[in-house]
Amino acid sequence: MLAPRKALLVTGSEAHSRYYSEDVQAMAPDTVDLLTVPGADHVDLYDRKDIIPFDRLDAFLTENLA
């Protein structure tokens, strides 16, 4: 469904929904990059600016939105 577009899924290592991202990445390992933030749960990735991987998001978007 995503091909040929790259996708970046961001999840927390403590997120209850982490398995959704892992399942998608397993189905399309060449297309989907999975970034797991250590110690984060789902909500942390909305409002904990100190753990959101802005550098990785910037790099992915810069590379793939050309």
C-alpha cells in the first residue's frame, strides 16, 4: 500500500501500540523505517520535547520529500 514511498514510523519502547508499527515494518522492511524511542510511551511522543527525535525526523523528511 505504501510502495514505492518511504515511511518512518516512530514508536516508544513502552507504548502499548508499539506492535502495530513493528507489524507494518515487518511487512515492508525495504520501505518502512522504524524508530523506537527508548523509555517512551505513546503519549510521551506528543508532548515530551526532550525525547522526541527531531533530528531523525528532519533527516528523514529532508531525504524523502525531494
